[in-house]
Amino acid sequence: MKIAVAVPVGLVLGLALGTVAGKMLAPAAVDSAHVSDSTAVEGAPAHSPAEAGPDTSHAATPAATDTAAPTPPAVAPAPAPAAGAGDHKRLAGILEKLPAKDAAVLVAGLSDDELAGTLRIMDVTKAAELIAALPAARGAAMSKRMLEPGGGH
């Protein structure tokens, strides 16, 4: 086959295959006439678009564009799993290597139970430095908790 014929044939085949592949990979169009309205109330009469009145969706008003997309419902994050003994030991090892003021900043978001479990595993001197670096009220609460029998949990 001559080059003058092979190049145009290859170009046409490449365009055709590219178009077919694009159509196959593109999301399917949804026929809105067959989709149910998830906001419709059961038992209420269905309204067709013709009954809705004049189409104002193409109007150049800011209000028309602000209400176009509904806001999805908020989803609460899954609760974090409870910290185990291995987690306390790992955190204790990290906190012991930090200066007390830096460690106090890091543990600010921990619950009292989590902090007490970690303090019990830490070296006594390092735990004392960390308690001293905490805000006064929390440091006092942690000190009392460490005195409770049964680990303060």
C-alpha cells in the first residue's frame, strides 16, 4: 500500500476509534423523564416540567445561580477507636524525647483518660516535667488523677 493511502486511512481509523472509546468511557446521559424526584413527598401529585411555569433557569440573576445546586447533608465523622496500651506506650516514647513545653502543646487535644494512660507509662521525671508544663488547672487534675487507685480510668 502506498504511503499516500496508508496515512489518511490510519488517520480516519484513529479518529474513529478515539471517538468510540470516548463514548464508551464517558458517563451515560440520564433521561430526566425517568428519574424519580428524591425530594417528592409520597402521595403528593407529580408535576411535569410543563406545569411548573416559565423556565427562568437561564435568567441572568444571581439568585437563580445561588439556588441551582442543593447542599448535600453533613456526615458526622466516625468516632476514633479507643487508644490501647500499645498506643500509650508509643506516645509515651515520643513525648519523652520532646522538651516538656512542646509535649504539653501536643497533648492539649488528648482526653484526660488518654493523657493519664500515657503519663503512667512515661519515665517519672519526664511525666513530672510534662505535668508542670501543662496549664495549671489541667496539671492539677492530672496530678489528682495519678493518685487515684486503679490507674485513674
